[in-house]
Amino acid sequence: MQFVQVRSRAEALAALAEWGDDAQVLAGGTDIMLQCRRGQVAPGRLLHIEPLDELRRVEPAQPGARTSIGSLATHRQLSTHDSLRTCQPALAAASGMVGGWQTQSVGTLGGNIANASPAADCVAPLLVAEAQVTLASHDGERHMDLRDFMVGRRQTALQPHELITAIDMEPLPAGVGESYVKVGRRGAMDVAIVGIAARIGIDEGTVSLARVAMCSMGPVPLRVPGAEAALLESTLQAEDLDAAAEALVAAADPIDDARASARYRIRIVRGLLERAVDQCRMAS
Amino acid sequence: MEVEVTVRCTVNGAARELEVNPSAPLLNTLREDLYLTGTKVGCEEGECGACTVLIDGQPVDSCIYPTGAVEGREVRTVEGLSGPDAPLGLLQQAFLDNGAVQCGFCTPGLLMTLTALLEVDPQPAPDVIRRALDGNICRCTGYQQVIEAVVAAAGSAR
């Protein structure tokens, strides 16, 4: 395994064009180094892109504009970014829940997406913000909705010669609340047993905007239109939350693993959804 | 075949040129090439924080961080907290005074994470200290004495 460090975006794209599948892109390494150690991946080359400061920028939304985040922005950078905490609060919160400080120091937003874990904390908030990814290659750039990019468990639409360079998100409209909540064995820092992101707008007591996404409830984190329909135009009574939770469970395909049983995951969805909605309500 | 290359970095203030396999975890390089064995081998999966070192001031699990990635950067380990003039740093002394060291295995990692915290927040509140320690596991102290030690160190530094 050869370790190759690149110092510019152009150098990275040229290397990917030449080596394709034989190169594994490496940023903070919190997933890849672990997978190498466990023998789950054995690339010919590790392409270390962490020094590319040009991919680290965070551009919080100007009024009416989308938030743009470079793929190498670290979780620590996002969770402590004052204006991001205001304009994209669910993503900032989720970034602060990806492992401990050590993981957040080097773990990146692009890595969290590329790794395509069913439990990726940042993905649920990105889905409720209708995020798009920018994929660059030596041929140019293409943009794709994140929900189409996530193909399956540990599978994405990324081509071997492509690099995720940026993620952009719809701004949070005024008066709309947003949250990300999760249950993990070691509190917030552990891999999510279940995570839920919500964006809820309330107009004179009635829900005018409802977006809900969940992770760790199937092979990919996903939006659940049935749950959103159950909340939209409701007054968030207990039976509305019951109906939304039922839709989440119907859309889920949870597994039994070392962290929790599928039964337990299903059991906690209703309570976690209520927490997510309450946080939105307080913030809206 | 693993090819050795030269990685230039600063370790505890001293410039180093390391002839290493750049894919090797920094933890192994520190312990086996530089004999800095204060950094402990714990879970080797980035879960327990026993191997925490500071890279450009940020705590990182050195067990899953490649050595090649520290090229041109500054690494600090627990050995860097003390010097010839002061056998123990302020925080280290506070750990001893407050019973924050029991078996001691997690201690170097705790000290490094907390050193990073005190550099950005010299007077951290107890809940901030607890949050900062999310990635460090201690199975002896229950953390309370650790938190008291940080509060004491922050107070005496004032």
C-alpha cells in the first residue's frame, strides 16, 4: 500500500484519473484507516487529500442563498462554527455527535458521506436540507442530489475517478425549526442506534413545512414522505406523531447488531421523533 | 511491499526526520521508532482515546491516523507536557493531587485531550469538560476526580 500525499485539487484529480479504483481517497482516516486495519479494504494506494485547504471552506448561507461546505471541512470545524450553528443547526449538531473530539478533529463531512454508513450522522440533516454533492473529476464537475448519491449500504454513485469536493444545502427558512437527535450506547458520541433529523415550520399552530429523515433504520439514511405527510397541516397532536412514527417504521428495514436489536430500534422511533419535533418547535 | 519515506515533522518541539512507512499508524511510529511509550495502545479502533496525541493542537486518535499525514505538522505527546525544569505539568500535578490517576492507562490520553481544551478554554465549566472527554474512556475513576483536577488546574493557572 503506497501512501501518496497531494497538495492541490488538480493533483488529486490527475491521480484519480490515472489510478481510479486502485487509489483509495483518504482524508482524516477515521473510517479508512480502521477498514485497512481490519482488512476490509486493501487499496494499492492511499491518496491523502487532507492538505487541500481549498476544500475546507465553510460558506454559511447569505440570505436566500444555499450554504456551501467544502468536503474537507471537519466535524469540529462545523460543530463550533458560530454562523453555521444558526443557519444550519441540525448539521452543526450532528457534526458535534460524530464520535468524540478526536474523531471530530480530523473526520470530514465528505468522508461521512463517502463512507456511506447506514448510521452516518451528518446525512440525515443534509437530507432535510435537500443537499447536493459536487463531484469533480479531470473531465469537469457534476452535481447530484444527495438522496440519489446514497445508493446502498456503503455504496454511493461516486465513480472511481471522482472526488467529492463540496456539499451545498438549502437555507433554513425564517421561522422554521430544525433538529438532529440520536440514541447511542455512549450517549451522543457513539454510532447512532437511531438518528432522526427534522425541519418543521409552524404557522399559527399548524405545520406548514415538514421534513423528516432517519439513519440507522435501514441500509441508507432516508427521507420519509409518509411521515412528512402525517405532520404537514397537523397541529402536532399525539395522534399526528403516532401516525408519523408509524410511517417511519413502515419505511424502515432495521437490523439486529451488537448495538441494538431491530425491535429496540423500532421501539424508540416514536420517542425520538417527538424529541426531534419538540426541538424544532422550540426553535421555530 | 511497504516503502519507507522521510516524514518531516515536529515532535514535542523538536524537529524530526522519520524514516517510516507513511501508512503506519502514528501510534506505532511514536512508540516503536521514537520510543515515546507514554502514548498508550488501547482499542486500536479510535474508540477509547488512550492513544490521543495533539496534532497542530487538536486531539487525534493516533492509532488510526497515518504517520505520513503529519508531514510538516506539530505533534505533541504526554512526554511533551513536562520538561527538565518541571517534572510534571500543572495539569499532571492536579491529576495526582485530586486522585484522578488510578490504573493510569487512560491518563496520557486524558491529559492530551484536556491540554487541548485548556488551550482554547482556560476556565472550562464542568459540563464542557465532560463533553470534551466524550472520546476518552476511563474505567477506574468514574471521571469525577478528572473533572475536579481540571477545575483545580484551571483555578491555579488563573
